[in-house]
Amino acid sequence: MIQDPLLIVDDDPGVRSSLLESLTERGYTAEAVSSADEALARMTLRSFPVVLTDLHMPGGPTGLELIASLKLRFPDTLCILVTAYATLDTSIEALKRGAYDLVQKPFRLSEVEVVLNRALEHARLLQKVAAYREELEARILSRTRDLQEARREAIALCDLSLRGLEAGTMDAALAPLLDRLAARWAPEGLACYRRSAEGPLVRVIQRGPRPLPDHLERPQPGPLAAPGLGYPEERLVPLGEAGWLYLGFMERSALSLADPEFLLLARHLELALRVR
């Protein structure tokens, strides 16, 4: 069964029913109407990627006029013109109106099938291109929103850092940045440790209900080991040469150390530590 539906338009009841029956028997999904007006009305109710229309249909619009209307209202629909008057002028006019192909009467059903199969395959490719274009546009829109959000985040962090430069104490300089980190990833334990001239790291600020130690052993070269401060998930993140950021979570967190938002915030924490 060929699932893509096609619409047959012919004012002759015998031709219309015969063509519909023959194509249906060969596995096509088809419907038939007797005029251009009926075809347009049917197209508003269901999408037909291919329309097979007769040229001359007395008492209403011709097949050429139908094709022109379809290309205007349903531009992705492929139209095949069936005519007993396949002159050069008719062919040129049909192509100008947007016809995909022509079939000359009298025809063998096998000839119609070749044209229909080619048109249906072309229609499927158009649908794939349209779907890809929609997906690409959605990705671009999503990426644009991400970039806009990243820009807003960068501006907000710069504003916090500038206010930190004007702050009178280290705590006042770091607090807005840590508060922003806490609001975004919700660690239960949060602290900044600064390098000392020698010996352990010194805590300069902390957040969270559980007290954290004033000092931490300086991390040794190689993979970072969890400090073991009582949280099931712990992260000790270097802030350049300025210090370390400790995060403790009671449950598994969604924090990724490769998250651009986190990296940017960590960079601002490093800068705040450097200038103090």
C-alpha cells in the first residue's frame, strides 16, 4: 500500500471511476473529485502531495487554472496534467503554471504509474527537506535563546563583580556570587578557600547549615580527592591560582563542571579572590 494520498480530478465519471479503481487496486491511496472547485475544497480538508488533473473540465476552471491555484495556496503540492491536447504551447503553459509533469491521452496505466511514482518520490523528498528545515530553524532558535541567556548571565555576573570591587570586605565581595551559585545548583555546603603562603587552605566564606572547617589540606598533584566533610557528593574545584571552591550535596546533583554557566561563575569567583 502506497500511503501518500493522491487526488484525481476529472469531470468524466467513467474516466474518474476507472482511474480511481485501477490505481487503488495497484496499492495507491487515492480520492477522486469531478471539478477544480471540488479539488480546492478537498485540499482544505486533507493534504495531497500529488494531484492528477484533467486539462479540460467544462463548466468550471480548467486544469491549468487549478494548477495555478494549487501552487498559490498549496505550493508543495505536485500537479500532473492529463490532456489529449499535448501541444508544445500547452506543455509550456502547463510548466509556467507550475505543473510537475504531463500525461497524454490516451494513456496506458503503466505510463501513469511511472509518472505518479516519480512525483510521489519527489514529494517525499520535499517533505524531508521541509522537516529538516523546520528542525534546523528550531535548533537555531534554541541556540539563539541560549546565547541570549548566556549574554544576560554574563552581564549579571559582571555587575556582581563590579559591585564586589566596591565592597569593603572579602565576604561582601564573594557573597553575591556564592548566593547566585547556591540559587542555581542548591548545594547544601558551599565555601571558598584561599591559598596561604604555606600550609593548608584557609576558608574565607561559607554558605549552608553545616559548619565547614576553617582549613583544608592543600590538594596534592594528581586527581582531586574528596575532602570528606560529610556530604555524599563533594566537589573541590580549583579557582585558578587564587583558591578553591567547595560544594557539598546531600543528594546527587545536576551540576556539571563543564557547564559554561558554572565555568563563567567560577571565573568571576577567581577574579574576586585575586583582587582581594
